[in-house]
Amino acid sequence: MNIKPASRIKQIKEYYFSTKLKEIASLREAGKDILNLGIGSPDLMPSYSTIDVLVYESKATGNHKYQSYIGIPQLRKAFASWYRKFFNVQLDPNGEILPLIGSKEGIMHISMTYLEAGDEVLIPNPGYPAYRSAAALAGAAVREYHLSADRHWLPDFEALEATDLSRVKIMWVNYPHMPTGTKASKALFEKLVAFGRKHQILICNDNPYSFILNEEPLSILSVEGAKEVAIELNSLSKSHNMAGWRIGMMAGDRERLSTILKFKSNMDSGMFRPVQLAAVAALESPRSWYKSINEVYARRKKKVCQLLDLLGCHYQENQCGMFVWARVPNDYENGYQFSDEILYKNDVFLTPGGIFGSEGDQYIRISLCSPEEVFVEAIRRLEGTEPAGEKARAN
């Protein structure tokens, strides 16, 4: 029996990591001890109080029922307090915050709520592949805006202004930026808000990396009038080491979130109540907890930089987030070739930057989500490898 899939599926591909992890699994089955330095899945633990609350509340009668589509009030209030404390942003927990089963679903909810055939979406290149996939599934046309090292991986607003923006409905931004590690700034967010207001474009900032190796967390919603034109997504996956828990949120204008809820309420039935209560405990973590996590990432980053020096890669030292973005030596055609050579020669996997867009073709990305001893072992394996290009570090 031949049942054809919907045409929308032809617009997207299987996620790169899905296919590459299958290959890595096959290599391991064949006896290869592959070190995977590519995936950004935190290996550190949530706070002890977070886990204690989950265990305790899981044993309580009545906590296993369906939950509200808008999350429990305690969680919305905790998100509001978190934004007030760390971002200096005031949010009404009764309307301006919508908890999500991970922020990735928020990308899809926003796209399906606002996009249809004939609309266009501005997608960063390089950028998170899910923005492109969600736009395609919603039937909209993707328009890339190119980010480059020459412009410090920031949007070229003059170039965008010179184009026809009349069909653009959404612009996806992601600062701190993945994969390049470029930090957010108040000036950038002000430009984005002004750009969105001028052209009637919804600015969507995906903001899960604010707390990783970054002493100044920023939200686009801290800009005056931002709620009129912007939505922000956030997540506990990276900031609180809770990637598998699937806890996220979106914040913005109450009417806009109410419209998105019409779609969301048809897609899920709320989060497990003990998980939501545990998330409250996570959001109440003191500044000292975030500092302790960043001390671990800082030590790991030093090892990654040592590894990149061995390989002759160029990188900026002031990146934030849980990755290091580096340009491969000129002797290589692209990051894919470089990554595959290291994988097959040294049994170490590094993410090729091209999976995030053509502007990343000459780059690789290394995740900080492995214990220090794994990076030490990777360095040991690579010490006998002659770099193809001159050892250098971009300052």
C-alpha cells in the first residue's frame, strides 16, 4: 500500500544530528570509541532542590491529572520573578507568560499561528535549523539574512532595508547567538524593536543561552515598547541543566499570547504538575548556583581552546553560551570535510558549521557538554595530528 506523505514534509529534511548520531552509533557498534563533542545536551545536574521537589510532588495524590494549558500559577509567577530579578523586565504572570513543553514547541506554535502561504520569514544564516523547518511546515517562504564574522555576526539592517519587506511577517533572532556565541546588547535589541515597528514585523528572540558564560543576561523585552512588536522564548534546558525535562516559556503581549494559545491548546494537554513545581524551585536558584555552573564551563572552555589550537583553528575568546565556534584551517574545503577527517582519523566528532547555514560552511562548533577528562582525552588523540593550517587564534 502506497500512502504518500503530505507535500509539506518534502520541504524539510531529517535533522542533521539525527542522521549523524546513527552513524556514530554504527561506528561504536563496530568497536570505535567515538568521543562526541558535538551535541549541546547539558551533562550537569539541576539543583538538588529541583530534584527533591520532583520526587516529593510525584508521590502526592492528585498530581497526575491533566494540567492547565497555561501552566500552573506558581510556575508563571516564578518565571515573572526570574525575569524581574535577572533581566529587569516586568511581566504579568496572568497573561504575559505562557509556559511551554520546551521552547522548541514555541517556535512551531508561533509559526503555525501567524504564517501561511504567501508570507515570508527572515531566518538567520547561520542559525538554529528549527526556524527554517517551522516556517516551511507552516507554508511560508524563507528569506535568509546573512550574518558574518566581518559584522560580528550581527544583522545588516541597511541591507534588509534595501529589500522588499512587505510580505515579511516574522523575523527570528537568537541572542546570545547560537552557533557563534555572539552576545546580546541593548543597542541591538533597540534596533530590532525599531525595525519591527517600522515594517510591522513580529520580532521573535530565542533566548536560551543568557546564563552560560555570560555575566550580563539581557532580554529584548527590556527595551521600551518591545512587547508591542516582540515575543521572547526562553528555556530551562541550558540555563538549569534540564534539557530532558522540556520546560520553556514565551513572553510578550497578552493578546498575542492569547492568540497563540488557540493553536497550542489543540496540540498538548499541559505539563506534568510535579515537573512544573520542580521548575519553580529551579527558577528560585540563587546567583551563586549559576556561578558554580559557569565555573565548570569556563574550565572546559580552556580545554576546548587548547584542542582548537592543536588543530590550527581560529576563534574568538569572548564567546558566550555552551559552545565554541571556530573557523577551520584554509587547507580544508569546509567544516564538513574537517569534521569527517577528525572523526574517521581520531574518533572525535565535531559539529560542522554548515548545518546552521552556508555562512557556517568554513566553521566547526564544539560543545562544552562533556566532562573535562573527555576533552583531555580528545587532546591526547589529536596531539599527534599536524594542523593543516597555521596555528592561530583570533583575538
